[in-house]
Amino acid sequence: MENTDWADVVASLAGDDDAYARLVRRYEKPITSLLWRFTRDPVQCEELVQQVFVDAYFSLKTYRGDAPLLHWLRRIATRTGYHFWRDKAREPLETALPDSDILEQIEAAQDDDIDPSEAAAVLQALLARLGADDRLVLTLMYFEECGTQEIAERMGWSRAKVKTQALRARRKIKEIAEREHILEKLGWTL
């Protein structure tokens, strides 16, 4: 752990608001980047980031310092994003897939020519149709490049649960793509 992080944690616990502000500034970008995976709405993302740092502030006394502060913050952020998805799942809103023109462009393009924002829109729409557990595992595994052990640690799950969840989630997303008749167009993705 960096000495500056630990010094700011200790100072924050002693009531130094400037020390906590330094921690927020230091880690706001990576936490925002992670939470962008959970919502593409800038306002919602900002609210989630604020929630992470509020939760971290009130939980700071539980931080032991045996791992980097960023790892601890990522655990909080992952759980915050997960709860956000779980709460959103209660709303009966089905995410529409991008129009067929985008899908045809993706199908016609070579792997190097695919517009990342268009591919991301398709993947986000597919992921939005999954349950929170499935979506979380695939997002962390493929977008954040986390291994099964890291996902298990972030969520407090067993490694076996993560592996099983990933297998089921891949199967479900493939079934959704088949049902929407876009599996062939997304063959490079799945």
C-alpha cells in the first residue's frame, strides 16, 4: 500500500476532510471507468461514483491496509454497480437492440474495421437483457479482464459460483442472440 494512501486514510479517520478529498481525486477516474461498465448514462454513472465514495467514507474504519486502497474501492464499486443492476431489473423495461443497419455494418466489417462504439452498443443491449449476476460476471470477465478468483473476491462468492455463473451467462447471451436472429452477425463476439 502506498504511504500517501495510508496517511490520507489515517488523516481522514481523524476528521481531515482534505485528506479524503485527496483520496477521491486520486481514485475517481478508475472508479468512474469501472462504473461506466454498469451504466452508459453519464448522470447515473456520476451518481454511482458518488455513492461509492460515500460508502467508502463511512466504511473507511474497516479498511485494514493489507491490499491497495484501489482494490478495496473496486470491491465497493463492483457491489454498487451490481446493486444498481439488480434494482433496475425490477423495472419492466426491455432494452432494444440497435437497428438493423448497425448490425449489418458490423456483419460486413472486418474485425479491424468495426466501430467500437457500435459494437459496444450491441453488447450493452444484449447484456442488459441478462440478470444482474450473469451480467456482472461477463462484464468483469470480458471488459475488466478479471479472473474468476478476483470476481469471487470482489463479490464475496466462491470461485465455483463464478465459473458456473459465467458458463450459464454465456449460454443465455447466446440464446438471446439466436432468438433475435443476430447470432450469425455477432459470430466474432460470442
